[in-house]
Amino acid sequence: MSLYEDLVAAWVPSKHEWLKKRPLGEQLVDKLGKVQMFSYCAHELLFLHFGTSSEVLDHLSGADSEFVGRRHLCSIPATTTSDIAASAIILSSKIAPGVSIGEDSLIYDSSISSGIQIGSLSVVVSINVPGAFDGVVKGPVRFMLPDRHCMWEVPLSDCNDRVIVYCGLHDNPKTSMSKDGTFCGRPWKKVLHDLQIQETNLWSSTGVSGNCLWNARIFPILPYNEMLQLASWLMGLSDQNNQSMLNLWKNSPRVSLEVLHRSIDFQKMCLGSSMHQADLAAGIARACISFGLLGRNLFQLCEEILQMEISGAEICKDFLAICPSLQVHNSKIVPKSRAYQVKVDLLRACKDEALANELEHKVWAAVADETASAVRYGFKEHLLDASHGISSSIHKGNKVEIDAEKQSLLRSVKVELPVRVDFVGGWSDTPPWSLERSGCVLNMAICLEGSLPIGTIIKTTNTAGVLIRDDASTELFVQDPASIIPPFDSTDPFRLVKCALLVTGVIHDKNLQFMGLDIRTWANVPRGSGLGTSSILAAAVVKGLLQIIDGDDGEENVARLVLVLEQLMGTGGGWQDQIGGLYPGIKFTTSSPGIPLRLQVFPLMANPELMLELHQRLLVVFTGQGLAFLLVGSDLLVMFCQHVVTRYLRRDNLLVSSIKRLVELAKIGREALMNGDIDELGDIMTEAWRLHQELDPYCSNDSVDRLFEIVQPHCCGYKLVGAGGGGFALLLAKDVNHADELRHLLSQSSDLDVKVYDWNIYSQS
């Protein structure tokens, strides 16, 4: 089997008839023929091969070309000093003014000087045209590469020479002259006739069926300007005297592609490419830092710069020295979290890990501050003052006697909430994304096993202090509420309630001067469920506290306060979990950045038949991974979140494009449900799961992969809920019969330790 031909042909319907006649062809078509392919940019790869040059261009200009970045790690001139087509893809290249590049051409790892014209649908790789040749050419070099041509440059291993190689985009190097082989798009016979070249100049014998471009000694090894002149002549573009060009070519040492591939100095080629990219990255980083826009991924640029082993670290140190003045100058337009992250990345590039770790805490503190400010103007100061707002009339350990009038104010509040399952859109709700860009999430509130699983009971008492109890029979009594101040230890089991006391103003507004609180919480779901348990429990406590003090316990206000609470806890969550639990049914929720952050919840008023079908076909399955998820602590969830947030602060292009796609899928999912198309919702769930794995590869594991592999024949969609890593999965069966088969399969499977939960959509009566 040829991986190059057979395996790829399985994904190309037009090749299926050909493939079926090959060994294992039927099996390949059966297993891979209907598998959808996706574009994925893996920055860590050292080598990637698409296929022929024309296949590369077809891929880059195809239907999915919107996912392809057309400018990356490049230096290009202003549009008034060059003619560069918008569809041209320029990667790791430096383009001088006075250059023309045509539509859909690819320029990679090159330096192109003034006076060079590159046609449309051409590929240029590792070409480094100097600006002028000392003592030979005055002024810019003039050269034109026609449409549909390829040109590349390689170093030779046995000398310091380099060779420029070129051919037509559709030339097949292995097609012989006798079988209509071509060079630069022209038949060999025409090339020989027009240039007056003899077959013996190219091949050792004439009329042999194996004579082709692959073994033609056609590429001269000469000084750079002469190689370019002969390239124009061999392509049929030169106006110079044919005889002089012919003599220069015949008298020069020449190589074929066959010989060249055995003579390339790959180490020198890779080193030269690395130095070229490092130099480009240094220039881009310097411009980014100097002008203060900070829209680039400085972390990735530093990785490129550090390929220059000696000077790379010194360059990063120079950048680091610019940061303090940059942060002051741009404090009104650059978020502190982003500025701190840039400095952290530069410190790591300078090998100062200790200072980077110390500064990293400021990144998360800045995210929390920015979130608090977006929820309510001045809210940050409100939190900081909370520890000083308690009246001195509260005495530690003393029981405050409350008169009859005050006793009548003692109250008890019970809040019970559902959990949420998310179909698509998660991560777009998470700060700082949701503070700077629009977010969209499609999720649903559900009851489990016939009950609301999350709740709290809050009672006022006539004893000063706060008693906190959870469903694990753990309790804490805080005599002096003034002692509740951030930051909180990540191992503190009561930090959620403590943060709720802060964000609601119960402490700050002196509500505990004449009373105490007894707060009991529970969450009847497996630990590490991914059902938004922590945020929904926070919403229940916040809502209950606001009811106790007659505050604004409206759903939107509670949702925003929980968003701040998450940052204060250090878990860094978004708004979708609390929205999912506070609002009934299926809803499409959007957020608009600004002060205050604006949330809009759009309930989906789907028809009863659709809801019944969804209930029959959607399986809510606990993967059995929740305990492991918990044993590494809630720190694992925090790690997921911080990893994604860090990539966003770095302006990771792949992450930004992935979350944008999740936002778009949430909109498409809303329309699918409104149109009654549950199957399309399944496709959206599966794509969302793929995008989640791009955002964080650790969101899945072997057990989850095995589960999805087993259930795939019965499903039109599947994903883990929440951030992933374990917990609950959603399995959308192809129909009701497949759903029944799935339930039976999962209950009988010895390979899987899973539980299918009874669920129903939560709707307020």
C-alpha cells in the first residue's frame, strides 16, 4: 500500500473506483471514504508534506481557505510601493518594495528584493534574491517568474554553492520526453528547438524512453545573477542573445533533480531557514513592542528568536527593557492582563523562570480586576474594601442580643437549581475573551434522576458569625467575618461561600452587625462532573444571600456576580454555567463586551414534539472519570482554563480562530433547533468536541476516546460537557431505536465503567 496515494485516495470520492481495484482498496473506501477532513495548523511540526505543488495551491485556495492565514511571520511593504495580491499567501518571508506577487501564489521562507515579479498560482520556496550584485549589477535585480511556475533554492553539501531550481506547476518530473513530458509548461521538443539545446547536453543518450526532467542535467551552478539570467532564458523569457546564453549554460557545471536530491545539504538548509525566520521574528517583535499594539503572539515570536543561540537571548533582553515604558504609555488601550503576559513570556525567553512565575500571579489578578470592573463600575475597589467595612460593634465570640423587633427579621431561604449541559460555544464566555469579544453559548438546564441536584439553605441567626456546612459533613465557623479576605487557598473547601459573601456585599454593607448566618450547601452529582456544578452552586448561594438582604436577586445580576466570584476564587470560569442553571430550558446566550458586561438570554421556544425527540435521543452519561478528575484537585480544571486563557492573552491565532468557530457554531445550532433539525445539532456537537481538543489536547483521555469509538456507529453527535477531562458526556443517537441500543450497549459493556442518567429538561412552573 502507498500511503502517499492509496490512503489519501480514500478521502477523494473521484478516486474511489481506482482505489477499489488496489490491495485493501475496498477496506480503505469503506472505513475512510465518508470521513470528513479538517485543516489543522500544528505549530510544533518540523515537516509537513501536502502533495504536489498544485495540490498545495488547491488546498490553500479551496472551499476552506478562510481557515488559512495568508500572512504569517512576514515583512511586506505598503500597498503604495508594491503590488501584492490579497489572495497571495506569504509565510516566513521578507518582501522589499517594488515587488509584484500575483493571485493565489505561495511565497515561503524567502527574501524577495525589489524588481522581482512573481506571477499567479506560483510557488516560491527558500529564494533569497539579493538587492544588488557588487561589481556586476548596479541597482535592483530584474527577474520575472511566470504564472503557474515553481522556484526554489537549495544549498549543496560538497561546496558552498547554492542552486536555483524551477519548473512548471504541472510538470511531471518523471514523464519522459517521448511521452509528452514538459519543462516549464512547454513540451521538451519545443524547449530544445527554441533554445538550440541538444539532447546530449541534457542526457547521456538520446531517444531513451527514460529521459525526463528528473534526470535532465539542466540547472547550472553559477553566481546568483547568472543563474537568474539563465533561468529566464530556459523559461523562454529572455531577450538576450540566444547564443551567448547557450554558451554560458553549456559551459557551466549543471545538475539534474536526481543528482540534486542526493547533494542537498539539509543541515545547512534547515539552519539557514531557522536563522531567516528568527531574524524575521525579531523584526516583527520589535515593531510590535515599539508601537504598542501588542496584537502579536510574543511567546511564539520569542521561540523563533531563540533559534539564534548566541544573539537570541540578548534580543529578548532588549525587548524586556522596553516593557515598563510601554505599559505606562499604553495603559489606556492595552489591558494589564495582556501587558503582564507579554512580560512573563519575555522573562521566560530570558530564562528568568523565577521572576516569570512571580509575575504570573499578576496576570490572573489583572484578569479578575478587569472582570470585576466589567460587571460593575468600581466593583474592584468594592471588593478590596470589603475587609474593612465591618463594624467594630461585632465582638469575637460574643452573642449579640437582638430585641423582639430585630428577631422578626430572622429569615430562612432555600434555593435549588438544575445542572446544565452545553451543546456548543463554551470558552467564548470566559474572561478575558468575553470582556473583549462577543460570546455565544447554546446550553440546556436539566434535572437529574427526577430532582434538582444543587442547592443551599441560608438562615439568619441571632449569633454573630457565619457557620458554613457542606454535603460532606464538613463545617466551618467564622467568628469574625472581617477575616474573610482574598486571596484564598486553592485547597480551602469553603472559598466558594466566602467569595459569595464578598461579591454580594453581605460583609461590606455591614449586614452582619446584628445577625449571623447559617449556610448549608449540597450538590448531588458526581465530583468533577463538568455540569457546571461549582458555578451553579455559587449562583445558588449568591441568589440566597441576596434574598436574605433584599438585594437584586435577578438572574442577570446573579450571573454577573458569579462571574466575578469565579475570578476571585482563582478558577477563572465564564458566565455560561450559571446562566445554564439560573435560566430554565434550552437557551442561546450572548455577551457583549463593555461596562457593564451585557448578557442577553434567548429561550428557545421549541415545539413539544422536538423536545420529546431530543429527550428520547440524547443520552447523558457519566464516564466514570470524575473521581480521577477530582483527585488531581479542582486544580486540573483551573489548569485547563488557565492554559486556554494564557493562549488567548498571547494572541494565539489558532485559539482565536477556534473560539470564533465555536461562536459561529452556537448560532448555527440555535437555528438548527428552531428548524427542528436535531441531526445537524449532532454534527455541531462533534465539531465542537474537535475544536475543544484543539484548544486543549488534555480535555480528552484514553477512556473517553474509547467510549466515543464504541458509540460512534449509533450516534450523530457526541462530546464531553464543560471543559472536558472526564465527567459527563452527551451522546446524541441517530434515532430513538439507536438510543435504546446505546442504553443497552452501555449497560452491558465490560470495557466501560459508565452510568446513563435519567434526565429531563428543567422548566420553571
